[in-house]
Amino acid sequence: MMNQPTSHYARLLDREIHWMDWGPRDGEVVIAWHGLARTGRDMDELAAHLAAGGFRVICPDTLGRGLSQWSPAPDEEYQLSFYARLAEALCDALGLVRVHWVGTSMGGAIGMVCASGRVVPRMKARIESLVLNDNAPELAPAAIERIKSYAGNPPAFDTVAELESFFRTVYKPYGWLSNAQWRRLTETSTRRLPDGRVTPHYDPAMVRQFTAHDNDYLIWPHYDAIEVPVLCLRGAESDLVLPETIDAMRTRGPGAAGRLQVLEVPGCGHAPALNVPAHLVPIEVFLRAAGA
């Protein structure tokens, strides 16, 4: 019988970080890291699926998101290099020697920075494989502008039902979600403002990553330094990861070394929700092959 997930907090780099811990504690470890304006609870279906198969799955809330602390120094800490250092501190705190990494969007970029060893050298030896969920070493500028337009100015609503309607619209590219999954996505990423209205559960200042750190997501040197197997899931309708970028990935770094697999995910844009067998099974197969 699968262990029930447990909720944890730790002070990492002097910031309180929250994560969910799924599956047997002696299983192969997967770190599942969410996207830019999301929380670790987006990984519930993936974590439940992998935990049922014997994996231990760690799902953090990034600094400034979900139940993790908001940064008192947003211009310095809302950037990939600091997130990678937080990932290293989390691995240290949990005594994790080897991990697989599954990252959606921003979570994938953090994984690439870690796996390259260029910012946190000890993480290069820790990461056994890398799954990029609609993420690449270069992102389409128009899509980045779209994300900045809504992420930096989160709306507020009188009711949770209105916020759910907003999420169903802005995250329609995730693909199919059940009504229960939309409700959970909403309830796990909602905070109430002092005036009683509700808004997405993140620090709006996290969007300053794009203004304080030009080209923080242009990370070809990190990708080129990756030496582990990589699986890239690309939403077939993604406006963030362009087909020409995938073509370039095939000729560089792990692609040139024959370590890159690409899976086009139909019915999704940015980014596949990782909530149905067509998403979950290929990831599990890839992780098992990498672990073997």
C-alpha cells in the first residue's frame, strides 16, 4: 500500500521552503519541480503514479510560491541560480545522493542549471536523469511576454469560483483536467487578500526575474554541459518551446550525444498537466530505464 504523502518545511539558505514527500522513503528519488506561477501540488498525479510504482517523489514549492516563504530580496533571489542553490540545500537536508529530476517549465530550467554543474557543481553528480516538461534552453520571446503579462499582475476575485474560472481559461493549454482536478488546482493555489478577495498563491514580485535578470532562461551553456539522459515533453501546441528549438537541442549537448528523447504531446500547449496516462507512463518508463 502506498505511503500517504506528508507535508514538510525546512529552513534552506535562511528561507523557509515547503515540500510534499510521496512514496516509500527507500525508493529511487524523483524531484518534481513545478512551473513559474504554480505550486508543487501540480505534481500530485505524477507523484501518486510514481509512488505507487515504488519511487519516492519530492515536490517543493519554489521560494515565493505556495506555502514557501516569499523572498525579502526579490531581485537577488528570484532567479534560476538561487533556485538551483535551494535545490542543492534541499538535497543536503534530505541526505539525497542521487535523484531523477522532472521539471515543468521553470522547474525544467532549474533542473538544467543543476544538471550542468555550472552553478552548483555538486548537483551535477546527483542528477541521474532529467525530464523537461515543455521547457528548453531557449524560450519564445512572445510567449515570455504573454506569461509576464498575467504572472506579474495576478487578478483578484470575490469568490473562489471566479478564480477557478480564471484558472480554467489561462491554463487551458494544460490539456484535459477533470472537474475535480481543476478544483484542486484552484484550492491549492489560492490565497485570500486583506480585503477578503482571493488571488493566485504566489508573490507577484517573482516576475522580476525577467526584468532584473535579462535572458535568465537563455541557458544553452547549461544544456550543452548536461551528460545524463534527457526526456523532453513538448506540448504540440506550445508557443513557448518552438519546433526549431527542439531541432537545435537534437544537435547539441545530450542531443548530440544520443541522450535526448523528445515526445510531442497532442492536445496540449504550455504545458502538459502530467495528469493522464499518456503523460505519466512515458515518464515512468524513461525514469526506470535511466535508473537501470
